[in-house]
Amino acid sequence: MGQHQVNIGNHFGSMQGRSFGNTRINQVYIIGGYVIDKSFGFDTAVEEAQRAINAAHVDVESFENGVGIVKLMGRYSGFIAMYATLASRDVDCCLIPESPFYLEGPGGLFEFIEQRLKENGHMVIVLAEGAGQKHVAERMMLLV
């Protein structure tokens, strides 16, 4: 048998946790112990992303048809970009890896940008690092 890990929150949990030692259960979490419901690094990343978004918004308001692109970390997951977009009311478009998009044609990104610039005169796009990797690969194939 392998090592057993038991996370214990109190004396009662300790007694219950020891009884799992003879079973095939490898890891047990006892609620009320060392379980947290908040990730401080994530919250800090979202707060800092909001500052970048606000700065981009101030910049693009100064120019006619200004487009601000804020690229945030998130190669495989766009949670930081999505939460920062929801927290900031200045974002017009958020592109994340989990949601595929196309650039050209009716309903494409370029059409949306053109329409938004006509309506508002400026826009802010939040881009997670991994969004649109398919488009990059397609463009690279055209260059080869």
C-alpha cells in the first residue's frame, strides 16, 4: 500500500481520518479543516488587470476610432481576462481560449470592431494570451 494523506481539521476529524488508513483510500479531505474558498493570487491578478484596462480606456477615449488591446495572461484559460472584463465596465470585447471566434465575414471580429467604432468612436479589447491560437497557426502556414 502507498502513502496515505489525511487533512485533518479537529480532534474528531483526526480520529475519523485514522480509520481510513487500512482502506484503499489514498487521500481524504475533511471539510472544516484546511480548505479555502479564495485565491489571493487570482484576486490580485484581476485587480491589476483592471488597472491596465482602465488605463487603456482613458487612452483610447483621446483618439478618434481608438482601439485599445489589453493582453492578459491565460494561455489555456481565460478566467483572469473574463473576470477583469466583468469587473470593469469599459471593455467592449473579451477574447478567451475557451470561446473560438472567427475574424472575417458576417458576424466576425473585424465586423464587430467596425460597428463598435461607428457607434462609440473607440473600443477596448481584452485578449487572453491563448485566444485565437488557431488563427496564428493558419497565418503561419500561409507564410511557409
